[in-house]
Amino acid sequence: MDIPLSTIAVVGLGTMGAGIAEVLARAGREVVGIDVSEAAARRAVASLAASTARSVARERITEEERRGILTRFRTFSDLQAAADADLVIEVVPESYEAKQQVVRALDGIVRPDAIIATGTNALSVTRLAADSARPERVLGLHFFNPAPAMKLVEVVSSVLTDPRAVAAVTDLTHALGKEPVAVGDRPGFVADGLLFGYLNQAAAMYESKYASREDIDAAMRLGCGLPMGPLALLDLIGVDTARTVLEAMYAESHDRLHAPAPILKQLAEAGLTGRKAGRGFYTYEAPDSAVVVADPLTPEPGGAGGAVREVVSVGVAGSGTMASGIAEVFAKAGYDVVLAARSQEKADAAKARVAASLARSVDKGRLTADARDATLARISPAGSLDAFAEVDLAVEAVAEDLEVKRQLFAALDKVCKPGAVLATTTSSLPVVACARATSRPQDVIGMHFFNPAPAMKLVEVVRTVLTGDDVHATVRAVTARIRKHPVDCGDRAGFIVNALLFPYLNNAVKMVQDHYATLDDIDAAMKLGGGYPMGPFELLDVVGLDVSLAIERVLHEEFREPGLAPAPLLEHLVAAGCLGRKTGRGFREYARR
């Protein structure tokens, strides 16, 4: 198999096949495009012509180079056209029957040394290879959509695959300017294996009416820096496609987290498959349009109704990074802020942290010196909660320990004036437990800021069954005034972001624990294939493995799903004191400062 892959056949000229053909032709390969539909072949040729014309207009290629690219792409309707190909990539519909038919037919057409690659993202490569007369030359080559833009390619080998075939296609992907990641044969491979479990949980969250589709999507975009929310992404991928992938994953794993949420079946069987149909979780201007239009589920402008309490002064309890960040946010927005800690010294240090943050903003030209001075002047440090006597809103940002928070709320109940709103920033503990520590549970609500508070736009507004309508409306109004985006969620473990994020992180740990893929390959796959700003292991080390483990334990305890049980590898690392960047070692080692 030590042959150059210079002539490559692409079987199936839908969106993905046409994109792969374009990548290959631009890289100098002779491309044989094959599709039983002449219309599909014409669209693929037209797409390449239009794409290369844009490249000429943008002076990325010359007209002569464009003619060469177009000449290298030829289309046919018969598989016999693949007879002289060094490599055949099939991208036919995602079903065993369709793919098996292609692989079996190619056995009698291609040369004995040719490689056959399946573009599946969910089906077993081993099963497809076993149906071939020469299974050692069959492997997976999973491009991501749109193929010309996306850098990641998963190179999937089975126990039957000849390593020389893997080496040949890996060299090819490098030559195409892509980033190959070597993975074994497992439904979803790396990127989709992690991504689709997360998407499924988001669909189930929406189906349970826990949060609106808009709030779920905004939470994951603003809280995790993702380019799209999960429900919008499901519409883009195709609800029916997502269901197929999840069915394959569940058949392999028997993990209930991979069992497709019923709403996916309901939407798919109703023909509401997402953008391509003009309607899925959202409604679109037209089929294949990206423009979302209002429908009966679209929230009314103005958000939550109800009377709003006046908030002029804010108390922030705590002396850590989160407390000082929240104090900075409120002071910047014009609120008078009392920053209280367990001692005057700690409170002064917290205000000094705010001053340092504001100074950096001035140095970067984001804030004037006058605005810095005015913001600092609004913050009054105090060594006791007694200073909260006249605040209209008290926000606690102390240790993530339920007993500590209960004691704090009992103290706030005694100190704060009647009508003051009491808020907790907890990310994983029950807000109602804090409320029950007071004599006024109707005044208690969750305001989950994200770190660093001055930069992160999201605030999860967590309402308990006891929270008053006016308190909810007040906190939403305050959140808007401090220029954050509020999302509503109920009082259950993880709220929106952590409930969707940490199972994904836990599954990534399980992949490494099972020796399925390396840390670097998984991080690369999720950044290049999923658009994540950080890979899961980069993020775990930043968050802290102990913090991550605590959140995963809370999620497992609340939902009792076996698939949410923390990965033993994570527990072992925490027990060994390897907590991430803060200790110099987590999943990776870091230089100590």
C-alpha cells in the first residue's frame, strides 16, 4: 500500500461529498466524483466553480489555478469510474445498508492495493470492513462540515486495518492542510462521541421544560464561549441525523445519556428536521435558511413581568476573586457597593484586587482614569456583615459549602432590612436550602455569575419554588442594568451550564481512562471539530479537578444516572493532589511560578 494517493474517488456528492472533493482538487489531487444523481453532480460542479471564482476575486488563487482545479474534478454516475483510484471515500447516506452496498460493489472494481474510506460519523467501521473482501484496506476518514473550512479529520482504524493504510491517509490529510486525529472504532469517535451526548442532554433539558430554547442556547454560548447553542446546532446538523448518531452510540454504550431524547424522534417523524426543513427546535425563514423567525414559542420582549423592587445599593459578601469581580461589576454600573469580608483586612485586600483589575482596564484603554476612580469610590470595604443593614440587594460569594452558606444567609436574615433581595452565587448547591435558612425565603434567589465576573456576560437566574415574582423580576432587571445576559432556570443541580458541561468533561476523562484517545487528540478534536475555545482537559485543569469532581458528584447524586458517575481517573488525580494549574499538575504538568 506504499503508493501515493494521487487519484481519489468521492462517492456521494451531497454537501459533505462536494466539500471533500473541493478540498482534494484544490490540493492538486485528481478527483473522480460519483453520484447516481446527475443533479447532485451538477450542484457539486457548480459549487466548486462558485467557490473558486470567489477565491480568484479575493486574490487567493489565480485564474489559471482555478482552471486547473476545475479540470481535476470530473463527475460520473457509475461506480466503475473508481477503477483507477488510489483511494475511494464514500459519503453516501448514513445507513449500514447504503454503505455496505457501496463497499461490496467496490470490491469488484478497485485495484487490490486501493484504500476504501468510509465517511461515517456514527456507524461501525469494523462492521463495514468485515463485509469487504479485503478488510485490511478499509478505514474511516471523518471530515467535518463544511469540509473546506474545518481543519479536523478523524482517521478511524479497526482491529482489521493495515497500519500502512492508516499512514497513507494520515499523510494525505496533512497534505490537505488538515489536522488528523487517530481514533479507534467507537460510535461517534472522539468529537461526535462527546458532542452528541451533550446535544442529547440539551434536548432532554428543553423537553422537560426546565429552560427555554433561547436560554439554553444563550447559556452555553455565553457561559462556555461556544459558537452556537446546542439546540441551534441540532437544527444545523439535522435532528434526524443527530437521532441516527445517538441510536448508534446507545446501541454500543447502553448509556442512558446516549438514548435519544424523545423529542428528537417526535421532531424527526414530523419532518421538523431543522434548518433543511425550515423548522426544528426553531422556525426559519425558509428551508436551508439560517435566519430564525418568531414563532409561538418566541419569548415576549421585556422578559419577566411583575413589580420590580428599587435597588440602589448592593452588598457583596466574600473576599475571593468572584466576590471582588462581582463588586467591580456592580460599581461600574453605578451601584453603591458594600464589600464585606470576615475582617477589615480581607475586605481591604478584596477592594485592592478590584483596583488592580480596573488599573489593567485603564492600561488597555478600556476605561478612563476618571471612570476607574469613580468606580472605586462607590465600593466601601467592611469587616462585618453589619454593614449590609441598608443594602437593597445582598449577594454572597463565599465558599461553595452548603453549611457555610446557610450560616451566612441566617446572618443576612438578621442584618438586612425588610424587602432586601438576598442572592447566592452558588454553582451547584440547592438555592432553596439557603432560602430555608432565613425567615423570608420569598426574598431569596440564585444569581450565578461566571468567572471572571467582569468579562463573562452570563448570569443564571435561579428561582426556587418559594421565590417571589417581584424578586425574580428585580434580579432580571438588575442583571440587565449591569450589562449581563440573564437566563432563567430552576433550582436543580448544575442549573443549565454545569448540568450540560460537566457530563461532557466527564465523558472526555472516560475516553482517556479507557485508552481510546490521548489528551492532546481529544483537546484538538473538540477545538477543531466542535469549535470549543478550549479542549476538555485544558478546561478541567483551569477550573480545578477538585472543583470539577465536586460538581460531578452533585450531578450524580441529584439525577442518579449511572453515566454521570465521576470517572475513576478524575477521582484518583484529585486524591493524589493533582488539581490542575493551581497545583502545577492535573491532566498535564505546568511550570510553577
